[in-house]
Amino acid sequence: MSDRFRLALRWVRSAVCALFVLAPTHLTADATARMGSAVLLATDTIEVASNEIEAISLRFAQAVQTGSATEIQAFFAQGEIRLQLDGPAHTGISSRQAVASLREFLRGFDQIRTILSRASPVDGSPNRGFAEVLWYGRAAGTSDEVRRTLFIGLVRNEADWRVDEVRMLR
């Protein structure tokens, strides 16, 4: 590859990253079509897990993207779940209730995509972790794309990590 081509490629990557950073949170179908997949790229996304928290977060994000109740249910901790979607936060709900609420929320959107942007342990608490997932969906019946951040709280039990908190942030 020539130096000139590498320089051009680097410039294109920078421009795509700038598009992502400057993109509005609510895009029309025309804008999305003109920009292509550029709005879905970010320099700080995690595609391959390098630790347990990233691995569980990637799998949970994929389960949310597919909307499978069985897959989502498998990630929740036993006991009380904290959930906030499009309204007030609910605490102390069962994992079954959390899955039902999350699926009901997801029914309002088509073409859902998720991208893990951050996942790590909570400082000073080795049994707690969190993840941030970029969440994209098209509001059902419209051509408008909505972008939000899905916050996932994780707790470590004896064997593995489980989700005990889900918040959809605007």
C-alpha cells in the first residue's frame, strides 16, 4: 500500500469518526441513507471481549438486539432487578418482569442494532461492573432512527457475572 493511499485512508477514517461524534441523536431515513453505516462507527467500540465483563456485556447486547426473551432471561441475576426504560425507574422487580418490560419496550422499534462502547469493573468493588451499549432503533411505523445509551449494571455471583440493572438513557 502506498503512503499516499494510507494517508487518504487515515483521512477517511477520521472523517467517519467525526461524523459519528457530530451526528444528531435522531436521524431521518434520508440522512441515514446518505451517510450509510458511518453513523454506526465509533473509535471506542468493543467488538472482541478482552475480559469477562466485556464478554457478558457483548452477549447481553446481542440478546437485546435479537429481542429473544429466553436469551435475555439467561443474563439476569436472581433476585431484584432495577429497570428504567421510558419513564420512572422500577426497583425490586423480578427477572421475569424485567424481561417482559424490556420486550414490550423493544416492540416499539424495528431494525434494532447494538454496539458495546464501554465495559469495566466498578472501582473499589470487585463484584460490581457496568457496561454502556450504543443502542439504535427505528421507531415502528416511522422512518426516524433513535439513538440511546443502554446502561447495564452487573454483579458477580459465585460462578459468573449477571445483569441486575438496565437503564435506557436518552
